[in-house]
Amino acid sequence: MRHTETSPRRPRPARPGGRALLAGGLGLATLWAGAATYGLVFRDDALARLLSRQSGMQAAYEARIADLDAEIRRGRRMLDERSDLERRLSAALERQAELERRQSVLGRLPGLVPAEAARPAPDAFELRGEDGSRSGRRAEQATVRLAGLESGLDAVQAAQARALARVVDGASRTVRQLRGVIRGAGLDPARFTGAASAVGGPLVPLPAGDFPGMLEAAQAAVGEAERLRRHTEALPLRPPVQGAHGVSSGFGARLDPFTRGLALHTGLDLKAETGEPARATAPGRVTAAEFAGGYGNMVEIDHGHGLTTRYAHLARIAVVPGQWMTAGAVVGRIGSTGRSTGAHLHYETRIDGEPVDPERFLEAGRRLETATP
């Protein structure tokens, strides 16, 4: 067997075309890598710019939305304020109308000093405008005027409360004075007012807002004062002879001018000249006009409530039975008829037929004249 020696192969030299192909591939790869890198860098920059623009747009949109929301809130607030203003105005107008009705009622109470008249209300249309700014200005002006109106209504309400309080105070004072006059004449006020006079209790002033209660109290006080005044005017409180006349003999026990013994004198003997007029001391109806023994020519007048007066020793009678007499009307002329020692007027006051001292009535009349109205 033949041994063959193998020698190593030599590398073949590279072909020129292969090298060019390899260089081209490398160039393309480099170009593609550069292009890809550039593309990535450009894309990130563009994306950054896009994101920046979107952020700006979003911020602008959010600012606009915030402005719109603030504008909506402002509009709602203005609407709420206007609604509240209109509600207050409506309430003020209703209140003004009520105070005017109250003023009309107060004007019918006797002795009341008129309270301040209610002020005119602002025009409700001033609360509305064509545009926001003008409406805002008008709303501000209306708010100021409305506040003035409400303040004025408060003042009127307070004045009305004070006026009612004055009425109650004045009427209560009059009631006390008239009751004092009646008691001073020796009479019980219940004789004229019945059970209605039996009242009392602690003073509990009503609040100013309780107008119906205050008005009722005022009307009750005024009503009682008027009733007592009418009854007082019917009492024989006036002197039966005008001018200054002395008393020659008072009421009560005395020495009889004829028997010189003790006797009851049932009236007052008033000094007067013959022919002077004797006058009715209160309104009433004549129940007697005749010669009556020791009274001589005598006139008797019934004043109601058990009260009568007598005018005796008249020279002449000027009335007839059944005739209605006004206070101060002439009942006859003074003289000295009957059981008399000279010209004078014998004047009597009687309660339920019993003679009482006329001086009590005359003194009560003087107190009434000096009493505060």
C-alpha cells in the first residue's frame, strides 16, 4: 500500500466582487442604523412637541371651563340674590299694606296721635335690567332702597305700638280718675258697669309684634273709659246755681229754724236772690213738678241708676212732669215758698230714694274739672 502524503491547502484569495458586496452590505446596515436612530430621535422630539401642544390645549380648555364655571356660579349667585331681593320686596309690600290697614284702625281710636305714615315702596321693576352690569347696579340700588323701606316699616310698626301703649295708658288713667270721681260721690262704679268693673291682676305688657292683642287691650280700655265717662256725665256733679253762692245750711243734723230742735236737713241750702234760675245738675227726666208741702214749689228729676235730685222753695216752676232735661237747663226760679225763712234754693241728691250729702257730688264734679283729660 502506497502511502500518500497530504499537504495543507492554501486559502483562496477573495474575489473582488465579494468584497464590494460585503462593503455594500455594511454600508446599508450602517445607513439603516443611522436612519433608524434619526427616526427614533425625530419621533421622540415630535412626540414631545405634540404632548406639549396637547398639554397647553388642555390647560387652556381647563382655564376656559373654570371661567365658565365661575361665570355660571356668578350668574346663579346673582339670580339667588335677585330672587331673595324680590322675596324681601314682596314681604315688605305686604307688610306695608298691613301697616296701612292698622293705621286706618288706629285712626278711629279716640285721642290717638296719628303715627308716622308708611313710606312708599320702591318699584319692583327696578330689580330687573337689560344686561348684567346694569341689572347689577339696579339690584344694588334696589337693595339700598329696600333696606330703607324695611327700616321705615320697622319705625312705623314701633310708632304704632307706642301709640297703642299711649292709648291704653291714657284710657286706663281716665278709668282710674272716673272711678275715683264716682267713688267720691259715694257711689260704687259697679252700679254703672256691672260685673265688668270687677277686674284686676298684674300688668303684663304685650310685645310690640302682637298688634291684635294690643289693639284689643286698647279698645277695651277705651271702651271702659267711654262707658264710665257717659255714666259720669249723667251724675249730678254740676252746681244747681251758677256763680259763687255760699251755703246757708249744710246736709245733716241741725237746729230746725222753726222748732229750734234737732232735725235732719236732707239737702243743701244755697244762698241766692229771688228769681235767679235753678238749673238741672245732670240730664234726666222730670218726675215731679208741683207744690209739695214743706218743700214749697218743688221739681224732682230722675237721672237713672237710682239717682234723683230735688229743687225746692222755687218761686216759679218752669218744667212739667215727663219733660227731658239736659244738664244746665232751667227748672225754675229761686224763691222762698214752703217751709222757708228767706230766698234760697234747697237742693237734694238721693240714691235709691235715700237723701245723701250733695256736697260729695259737687266736690266730685270739681275734681273732674281739674282732672287731666
